[in-house]
Amino acid sequence: MTSAPAGDVWVFDDFHPGARLGDVSIPLDADRMTHWAAIYGKARTTNHVPAGMLVAAMMEAYLTVVRPRPPGNIHANQKLAFGGTAKPGDRLEAEVRCLNKVLRNERRWITLDVRLRNGAQDVLRGEITTIWAR
Amino acid sequence: MQVDQMVTLPKELETVSLETGAEAVRRYAELTTDFNPIHVDPEFAAGTKFGAPIAHGTMSLNLIVQAIEQTFGTMPAGLTIEVRFVRPVKVGATIRAGGTLQSAAPGTYGIFVETQEGERAIEGICVLPPHERAS
């Protein structure tokens, strides 16, 4: 399930605080593990998913649900709350919501809440605050 | 996993570094599906206020996450992070992440990512869950 913008891209008016924007499923598969290892080095053990991969999955969830986006958005602030772990091969379920939107000093601030679950466990909650371009 | 609550918290997080080369940034774009041209297209980026491609913000943020995991041996459940992206990191820059204990009770670290020149790219705090805090 994903929402859609009224126009060609997601603009400030499309966001409604409290609204669920969409869900996405993200497998922690071999491709993702390989990309991670190429950037940051191999995980400590073969049964370990680095916590940063959960952060990457949070971004993937947001970017998959909220698209297309206008060029020029600025990722300004980030909150993270870690709740658990994952193993290679696990499938994360992500839920993306609009938490808040504020027009301040002619800047459009959007805060999105991404909740990542691994089975019954909440593994990461992230609040992404972006200065939206339009 | 929990860190022994009787263990005194280290004064500093382990420092980790990363070279944000174009290939690493391309890989991070693949990982997150974020192919914003400001990150991966030098020609496009040359026409922006940055003048050159910049690394994804969370690519740098993950270095802090890595520093925390290396320091405690795992990511403590209940740990929270709050940061501001204060300055972009140009693709090709070498960055390092770390943190300094600000308060043992609650266990709070001032955390950062900075360039080799000492320019801060990310600043914020991380707070350990209650069972991780030093007595």
C-alpha cells in the first residue's frame, strides 16, 4: 500500500500529519549485504546485520514510498531509536507515516516516521526531517 | 544484548573512518535506492550550490552507528540518536566519526562526523538505555 501525490511529485500540500503514506517490505538479501560490505567492510560475523543496515533500510523505505520527489530536498535532522537486531536473510516490514509539517521562515519542514519491524520486533524507529523543496 | 551495567562507560567512542569515494557512494545509492543526481552525477552537481557531488547524509551517519557498535560490541536496544546534518560531505572526502561522554547518568555522548580538516558534517547526541548506563 502506498499513497500518491496529487500532482507529478510529492509537494508540501500532499503531506498530512498522522497520515499513513505506505508500507514496504525490505529483504536483507545478499545484494544488500554485498553493497554494505563494499562500503563499510564485512560484518563481525556472518550471522550479524550491522545496525547501519537498518538505517539504510529506513531510507530505502522512505524513498520507495514517497516518490517521485522534487529535486532540492535537504535532509536536515534525523532521530533514531534502536529496538532490536536482524540477521542476514530476514525480511523487514516498514511503515511510513507523516509525523509533522511546518512552514517556518519560508521553509517547508516535513517530518516522516519510519517504523521497521522484524517479525514481531520493532528494530528501528526513525524520524526523518527534511526541508522540502516545493 | 545488554552491556554489563556495572561497566564504567568509556569516555570516548571508538573512532571509525571512511573514504567516501564515488564507488562507495554509488554502492550506497544502490543500497538505499537514492540515486539523487546531487550524489551520483558530477555534471549535475557542478551546476548546484555545492559545485560537486555530495555523499548521502545517512552514509555518514552510519559511521556513528558503526562507532557505537564497535565501542559496545553491539547496538544496545533502546539506544537513541538525534543529529543535525550541519554541512555536506563532498564525494571523495575522508570522514571520521566518534563521540565523547557528556553525562554518565543518563549515559549521553556528544557524537559527530567530521572531515580530515576538522569540519563538522554531523553533530548530535546518543543516549544509552537505562540498563546500559554506568552506576
